[in-house]
Amino acid sequence: MIRCKLVNILFWLLPINQIRSYLIQKHILQCPHCLEKLASASEVRSLLATENSPETKVDLWPFLKQKLNTPQEKRKSAPFLQKRWAYAAAGILIAFASGFFIFYSLLDHQPKEYLSSSSDIQIQYINVQSQPANTYYYHSPDSDFVFIWAEKN
Amino acid sequence: MKGMDDNKLIKGFMNGDYECFQEIVHRYTGKAMALALNILKNKQDAEDACQDTFIRIFNNLEGFDFDKKFKDWFYTIHYHRCIDLVRKKNRFYRFLVKNKNRKTGKQKKEDKVHSIPRKLPRRYLKTLNPKEKTALLLWAQEGYQSKEIGEIMKCSSSTTRVYLYKARKKIKNILENKNDSLQTR
């Protein structure tokens, strides 16, 4: 009796299934006193709905026959369901690729940054009164302004 | 055909004999209804669950492993179908309760008339959860041990052993209380 009480206390104090299972196997199912506190299979069957209960007597076949009469159609629809994922993945890929290209094309139309260094400027020649002129340019270091000065030879 | 082994029936059906599947349906309707009724507590829902299970089995018979028992495979599919329905039902009831609280007095009266019937075939079993009921039924009706029940319910044998113990204890208490109340009347 003392052992039974101890097992019961341990059972409720330690809510770990492995420990509880061990206690059940090693003591509760072996001890006649503890077994008395558990319902037997026949007692359980008297309360639960079982195979022989009147409410389980139904005929599902007529409905199922109707549903299962078109197996070919069902089988046909199954590959489509599998393909659905492939279609979705392809759609996402196309959307991603087109978004990527649109983004880049938008970037191309944006005005380019103003020339900021003298190395970006190339002057082939400047004519003044149909004669090649001496050309100078000045690029101020603190701004992006470039001054070009042409002088008649 | 009645004395035929389940696996032979399935092979027969896969070879094109429709009557074999009909025999499987007749053989397993009672078992399926019992489990569904205990979990779902409503005959209409139980019938729906059974029909769904048979349709699933019909569509997935090609994946059946003939080295295993058909009954175990059947119970695994059916148990999970019932649990799915319980979850759906619970979500629906929570939604219903939320909406009911927002409604006016007149609407509340109308709802009382058309409320969803909540039948309990075994009113004493309210204290048992669906997992405990399943473990109990498989143990009491089919004679399964905790390991086999664990395989069906997709949990460890320790867990099913605890479910069974708790459920058997609750049933014993229910029966004792019932007897006490009958004696005091």
C-alpha cells in the first residue's frame, strides 16, 4: 500500500511520459491493488461506441460507389495537382526575372551623374572664326563646374 | 469473398475487381464508425469522416505496403482524418462563439433555434480527450498494445501507455460515480 501511494505521488509529481510509462509497466500493471483502480476492457467497451453498437450500423457503400465511379477522372486530376506547384514556381521565376529587368531598365533611364573629374572630359579641338583656337579648361575642386576658355590664335 | 484476407482483397481490387473494395468497406464500416463516433461525438460528422477515409484509401491503395497489416494502415489514416475534423470543428466553434458575442439580442434568439446540435452518444466520456478515447478503443476493441497504438497515433509507446492509464482510471471513476449516484436515488 505504501509503495502504491509512493508510485502514485511520483506519477503526478513527474509529468514525463518516459518515467510515467516506467512506473506503469513496473508497478501499476503488476499490482492487483492498483489494477483495481483501472477499468477493464469490458467496462471500457460498455461505455464507448464499439463496432457492435447500433449507431455504427450504417451503409456507406451507395454514397461511396457514386463517388468512386469516376476513378479515371480522379487519376487525371492528380497529375495536375502535382503540376500546380511547377506552374506556381515557374510563375514566381518569371515575375522575379521580369521585375529584375524592369528595375535595371529604369536605372538606365536615370540621368547619369555629372562629370566630376577632368579625366572624363575630352576636347578634340575648338574653332574660333574657322581657325583652331587655344583651349583651356578649369575644373574647380569643390564643385562640378567646368569652365572652358577658347582663345584666338 | 467474406472469408478472404484483407491483403488479398486489396490485390483483387487492384486487379480490377470492384467487389473486393465493397467488401473492405463493409468489413471496416463498423470499426471506422466506432472510432469516429467516439472522437467526433456526432453521427453525421462520423459518417463524413468515414467516407473521406474510404475515399483516401481508394486513392492511395497503390502506396499500401503489403508487408504490413491493412487494419493498422486503415486505422492510421482514419484516426488522423478524425483528428483533422476535430481541429476544424473547434476552429469553427471558436469563430461561432466570437460572432455570437457580437450579435444583438434578436439575432441571439434566432441562433438558439438554429444552433448546431451537439450530440454526445456517451455523455459520461466528456472528460476524455480524443487521443485517450482512441487509445482506449484500440486497446479494448482491437486488443492492440501500446506499441501498436503508438504507431497508429504517430507517438511513442510511453505516451500511449500514459494515455491508456489515464483513460482507464477516468473510466473507472466515471463508473464508480455513476453507481454511487444510482444508489443515492
